[in-house]
Amino acid sequence: MGLIWLKHPILWHSSRVPSGYDYDTMTDEQKQLIITRWHDWYTADWDYGQTTLAFFCAAILAATILHAASRFRARSDISEKGKPFPGLPDRVTAALRYTTARQFHVHTTRWYAPPLAAIIGVSGMFIFIMSLMLAVRPFYWPNEAMGHSPPIATRSGWISLAIMPFMIAFATKVNFIGILTGTSHEKLQVFHRWSALFMYITSLVHTFPFIINDIMMGEMVVSYKTSPWYWTGVAALVPQTYLIALSWGIFRNPYYEIFKKLHFIASGFFMAALFIHVNFRLTGWDYFWATLAIYSAAWLSRVVRTIDTTGFGLPATIESVGARPARLSRCTPTERENTAELVMRVRGGLTRALANRVAGKAVWMSRVVVDGPYGGLDLPLKSYERVYLLAGGTGSTFTVPIFANLAATVKAGGVPCQRIEFVVAVPDGDNYAWMEPAVTAAAAQLPDTVVGVRVHFTRSEETKERDDGLNVVRGRPVLRDIVREAHASASKVAIVACGPDEFLYDVRSAVADSQLVIADGFGKCKDLFLHTETYSW
């Protein structure tokens, strides 16, 4: 039935030949104004849509270049030879890394802001969109004969459409922007959320000038009853309002499983209504084809990779391994000696369902399909002289495999890495028990001069040093001191941290301070790399 709401014949693009103007009632200046750039309705998609497109592409290109430079730096030594202090390349790199490390915390609300780099990126996005939308005058035509669409409404509509493909691109797990920029998909969620909000703002600016115009001319009721553009616009704006309002953390986090399902449903209604509302005006539908291509490619690549790696299900065992974690072990059908282990903290949704299945049993057998992995490290840790792996609670599920792999790589020899420090903070021995065999086995591959393991029990009275060299400490680790120790330990240092928000905040703050020291040209360390993972976003 949707086709009856579209103009016929349905085209890819509408005509650019001006029509419908009453030139006899316009002044010469007004006739000239409606055909000049930034004012011409028939080139508004080029002036505003393609300008917005160019801005996003330029920003992604800049981030891609910086990422490529970072990868090149990690694989080669471009520091000034013979100098015991950081050179110009080191200082510039440190200044840029300061923005990716620095984070802010609002204590009254317990809100942890995104890194400074993300704040700068979102602010730049906002300034550009608002400037492009509001800089050109007039906002309304001084003469009704110049067109029914107010200039402010026209330009904001095209800006909205141009934001749409990027808003979707920021959200996918197989993330093409993330591949180019070396940023994992969960870190790009901040850009997805804010670009969606900016698209909503421009959509409102697109909507209300039409309403104001029709109310002033006394045509509001007639226009709403007779024009499909009004009710299709409202049909798109209602689910868009829902998507924006209920995506805030206060609504999203407590009911994430329900939120996710409703989010997809509302997005479908929004896109369908907006598609009809746009109705092949100029190049309007091109943005929908681009959005469809981006989302479809990301989704299909997930499906193909999942089928390729796990088929339609592989045998697996699920077992309880502590107070709250659960472990899923998967073996491949062709190489039975190869297994993959996933350790999950039991909360809600899938993890709660798995925990209920294994409750009261030693193990539970099932067949599983694994989607992923996504994100992770994009730079080789073996190229750094010292590596510090810091984990808080379940964050050790990320650092333990890295520790095992890096220890094996260092044992094989031929790499610059000279020292590995593994630091984990857990409530007590029961929460450490599941990872102890893997940590002990990894540490046993190297002498004490190369590897160090520190375990902090935050809620236990146990404090001891064991024969295997494991140092068990009571209380939380002083992360700032550990980062300062890392900064002072070598010329090239990598820090990998995973844990709750407050854990990562302390690490980020200390690393940011150290980056400023490098940027100022002081200290032994010339290259301090930080990678963080969070499980609450």
C-alpha cells in the first residue's frame, strides 16, 4: 500500500527544473536570491547534504590517517636517535594520546564522560551542523511566491538525511569506520548516539517552520488533511522521538534486552515513514540506499563469518566457575584439541539464562553459535619494551588471554618486549580461582625477571606470597602508582586495562598525566600506549 503515497511515476531523482514560482510578484532581488547557492531549493541537496557528507568523510579520513601513523610508529622506532628524552614525534604523539586518555567524572551523578577526544569530536560535529544550518539568512522567505518550503526547513532536512548513513555506520558491530580508524565498535557508540540526537534536532528544525508558516497563513488544518507530507513527517517524527528519549542510559541500562528489541522495531517504522516522506525529492533517496548498503554489508559479513567459523552450532559445555562467573567451553568439530573459552559475569539476559541452565549441575551440554569476536587490540604489544596488563574483576577475561599469548611470544624470543606485569583486582580467592590455572601457566613460561603477577583481594583478609612467585595483596591496587611506575620503567611502554568505570577512570587519568610529561619533553618514556576495554557501556 505504500506506493499510493508516492508520486507517480516513481523515479530515482526528481527534476531540477524550477517550477511553481510566481515571478510576477517577486522583486528582481528576490528572483536572484532563489537561484543563488545556499538559497536555491533545487540545489539544496548539493549545498547542504553533500557538504555534510564531505564533513563526515573528512573527519573519518583524518582519524584514519592518525591511526595509520600510530600503527607505523608501533612497528618502527622514529624517535630521535641518541636523545635520552622525547623528541618532536614523541611529543606530538603524546599530546594526541592525551585527548584519548583524559576522562572526566561528575561525582554528584556518578557519570563518567567519554574520553576528551570523543568530546572534541562530538563538539566539532555539533558546531559544524549548527553553523551550516543557521549561518545563512533568511530563515523564512520574505515573499510567499518564493516557495512554500522555508529555507531553514529545507536545509535542515537535507542535513538530517546526510547524517543518517553515518549514524547507522557508527552503530554496527562489524564497523567499517572502526576498521579504518582502529576504534572498536563500542567506543563508536558515543558518536552513534550523539549523531542520532543531532539528526533529531535538525528534524525538529525541519518540521516546525512548516507548521508556523501554515498557522500564519491559516492553512494548517487543510494542509494536514490533504497533504501526505504532513502526516508522513509526523509518522517519522514519533518513532524518532521514542528512539531518542528512551536511548538514554537511565532507561536503556535497566531493561537492555527489551530496549534492544524495541529499538530495532521503532527504527524500522522510522525509516519506512521517512522513506515515504522524502519521496524521491532530488537525491534524497540516495542517502537511504547508502544507509541500506552500509547496514546490509555489516549484517551479512556477521552472518557469513559466523557460519564459516561455527556452522549452525558446535558442541559446548557450560559450567559455573565461581561466585558469579560462568564459563562456556567450545570445541571445533575438526580439531578436537582446540577449544575456546568464554568467561562471563552473570547479570541479565543471555548470561542469566545460561546461569539458570547450569544451576544445580556440574556442567550443561549444548550447541552454540558464536558471533564475534569484535574490537580488541589493534597494535602488537610485543613491540613494546614493557607491557602492563591491568584488570578489575571480570575485566580479567580480556587480559588473561593476552597475558598467555604475550608470554608465549616472549618465550619464543626475537621480540623487543622485556617485561610483562599482570595486575588483577578481585573480591576474593573464589573469584580468582577460575583464572588461576591460566595465569600460573602463562607466568611459568618466563623467569621472574621477565614476568610479574600481582593479585589484589579487595574484600578478603588473605595476604601472602606463595612459592610460585604469586604476590597476593589485600586491598585495591593504587592504579596511579602503577601507571607512574610503568611510565618510568622504559622508553616504550604499553598499558592494557579492562574493568569497571571507576577502575578505568583511575588508569586513564594517570596515563593522561604521563602523556603530558612526555609532551613537555621530560622523562625516560617516549612512547606510552593505552588500550582500554569496558563491560558497561
